[in-house]
Amino acid sequence: MSEAIEGREALALLERTRDAVDPRIRAAVESLPGSLRHVAMYHFGWQNADGTFAAGPGGKAIRPALVLATTRALGGDPRAAVQAAAAVELAHNFTLLHDDVIDEDSTRRHRPTAWTVFGTADAIIAGDAMLALALRLLAEDLHPAAAAASERLANCVIELCAGQQADCAFEERAPHEVSLDECVEMATAKTGALLGCACALGALYAGAGPEETDAMDAFGREAGLAFQLIDDLIGIWGDPGRTGKPAGADLAAYKKSLPVVAALTSGTPAGAELAELYRGPMTGGAIGLAADAVERAGGKDWAQLQASDRMARAVHELSRAVPDLASAGELLALAEFVTRRTR
């Protein structure tokens, strides 16, 4: 299958997923008390800051698409997994609201982040409410897999919180004090865990056994790490017109992302230059110099190669659960989509 066909298939799947899942998410969000509801509706792009109607897309829906595609690939009915898919997306948005506060990001989806509009406290509390909604959706679900799914999602959230804590701790350490292995472990917990959980929930709702479910979790984790590697590259070299964030945003925030740590630990003169830049004020000119240093130190090439390697590992894990990969076309298209994206 060509990249163009896979890309079209993935986009069509994401659109179908939004059509199926958004009404559940919106109904859950609309059940929140007034002020919480307003913050959450704004975050999803369904309301403007003044409460008037907005037609935002509410996110790419990659994680709920993984739930539904996994259920289908393992012979289940994806319609039975819509509640679980909505729960995963609500949990994901809980992390986004908190991440924006922690990282002090001013824009998301091409408009001001919720905390910059409503304040830090309201954004954090709205994120907490979204996590509660996610768990409530699973508690209300009559599907036989709902209890196991709820336990799996709760454990995943604990893991990704640990990953977020590690990410924050890295920012307090000197440039040379964070190892690449630590950074990979952090990214796997912070990003890979939720994609793995999405795939595991899809497997559970298809009635899969422990081995298949764990293989799908591993597929999602490896694909999630590839996703994070690409996301980190975009955080440095992404087009602001497409990302909705300033150029070099991760560098401006002194983030020790995967390509940055690969450069810092490279033992090259460019890596030393980057470490020195990370000790000083990251002005506009310094951001450009830092991006150049990451590339000259090999951080960009390393991240691109690692993304390809992790996707190869993901496909291997997928073949353990779905030996006939022809049945997993949607999952492969999604995996290709997230690792080929440029925004």
C-alpha cells in the first residue's frame, strides 16, 4: 500500500472515529457543572471563550481510532467499543490540559490554551474532571470487558503521570545529567503508555486473551514512542503555520526532548555547544543556533532512525496478535500516519 493511500485511509478512519466518538465525549462533557463545562467545551474547540458556538475539530482522535481499529482487527464489533474509545480520548485530554499548564504553552490547536484564558486553577480542575468522566464512562459500560478496561486505564494514567513527573524533573537537571536511556523510558511512559492502553482496550473489547492483549499493548507502546520521536522533531523544526506553536517551542522551553538529549550525549563539539546554549537565555537567535546544534550533533538523524526502528518493532508486536496483517490494515495505516506527519 502506498503512503498516499495509507494517508487517505488513516484520515478517513479518523473522521469516522470522530463521528462515532465525539457525541459520547460531548454528552459526557455537557454533564459537567457550568464553569467546568465551559472550560472543557472551550478546550475541545466546541465553544469560544465567551461561550458562543465554535466548530473546532476537538483533536485528531488517534487514540480512540486505535481502540476501534484494534477491536475490528481482532474480530470484534467496534460499535461495542465506542464508550471505551471515548474514555481513552477524555483521559488523553486530561493530560493535555495539565501539560499545557506545566509547559506554559500558550497555544493549542491554533488558539490560546485553556489556562491562558480561564486561569491555571480552572484548567487543572477541568482536566481532573475529564479523567473522572473517562472512568465514569467505563463504570457505566455494560460490556463484559469494561471492568478490565477501567483497571487498565487507571494503571496507565499512573504510569503516564510518572512519565510526566520524570519529564519535569529533567528540566531541573543540568544538560549533561540526563541519559538517553532515561529519556526513552520517560517518553515510553508519558506517550507510549496511553497508545498501548488504547490498543489493549480495543483487544479486550474484541474478547482477546492476555497474550493478544499484551501484544497489542506493546504495539501501541512502540508506535507511541515513534509518535513521540516525530513529535519532538516537530517541536524543534515544525512549521508554526501548521503546528499552531512558535518555531523551536521545545528549545525555547529548554525541553530535554529525545533529539535534544541524543545531541547532548553525543560527545560532539555541537553537543557541547548545545549544552552551553541551554545554560543561557534562549532568545530568538539562540533558538536557531540550538536547532542547528541539535542537527549537527546528530540528534535529528538519530530521532528519525529511531522512529523507523520503533515502527518496525511495533509491526512485529502486531503480528503476534494478528498473524494475518491484511486484517490489520487500519492499524498499519494509523501507525504510518502518525510517523509520517509533519505537523
